[in-house]
Amino acid sequence: MTKTLLMSATDFEKQQGKLAKLSLEVHALARLILVEGKTATVAAQEVGMSKQLAAHHMKRVKALLEGYPASWVPFDEWMPDWLAIETRARLKEETDKLKKKQK
């Protein structure tokens, strides 16, 4: 995992509403990476998790910080082209609804 853009401690604290459902371990990981600028490998070691698990958790943290609901999950599967077209269209509708709600 590459180094993430840093944020100030104040900015991180302002985002606590979005990160409220994270475990204390994941919250500590996010703070180490986002505020203190540690690499995912170093931060993972400090909180006692593998760097692969840290990368997984940081994808979720970034999604939450970008405003995606906690119930949304990443999706990567092989499917027929027609189904991919339908799925992308539905995803666009849901993303547009989410953006309107956030305004």
C-alpha cells in the first residue's frame, strides 16, 4: 500500500462521525497512517495486524471519508457484458442519489 495523503489531527477529529463504527484498532491504524504519516506496513505492525489486513481496512476508511455509506462494499466479479452495463447503470443511479443527499 502506498503512502496516503496526510491530514491534520484537527481534520481527522472532524471526521469522527464518519469513522464512528470502526474498531479501536482500525481507528488507531487510520490515525497512524493519515495523521502521523506512517506507512501501512509500520502502522500495521504497531497495531498488531498484517499489512494485507491493514490495506483492507484502509480501503474502508478511505471510502467512509469520501462519503460512501458503511453498508457499501467493493465489487469485482466476472459477468456477461449486458449484466455489467445494467450493474454500472444501477450503480450510477445510487451514486447520484448519494451525491444529492450529501449536498
